[in-house]
Amino acid sequence: MYRSLAVVLLLGALAPLASAASLAEEALEELLAAEWERTLAETPTWASSLGDPRYNDRWPDLSMEAIEASHAADRE
């Protein structure tokens, strides 16, 4: 009986941690997805080589402004 009670209490104590971990995992997945999309948009020829046709009408922007904007986004 005491063992069952201990298991129930332990699971109850761990439930908020599992919820927080789930939220953190979702946030990480969203961040990685956004970064992937930014990478594809910034390197359209690579996106095309991967089979993503959304950027087939573009060339990479190799201007200093674009490079600085990319580095700023990386730091952000």
C-alpha cells in the first residue's frame, strides 16, 4: 500500500516537469523549423538542390547587407 502511494506521489510530482519539458521541446522544434526555413530562403540554390521548388526563381543574395542581416539573425 505504501509503495503504491509513493508511486502516485512521485508521478504527481513529476507531472509538472513533464509538462515543462514538453513546452521546451515544442519551443525548440519551432526554433529549428524557423531556422531551417530561413536557411532555405537565404540559400535558394541549395533549397532547389534539396528538392524544394519554392525558391527556384531566386539567386542567393551575396551582398554585404544580406550577409550582415544573416549574421544578425544568427546572433538573435
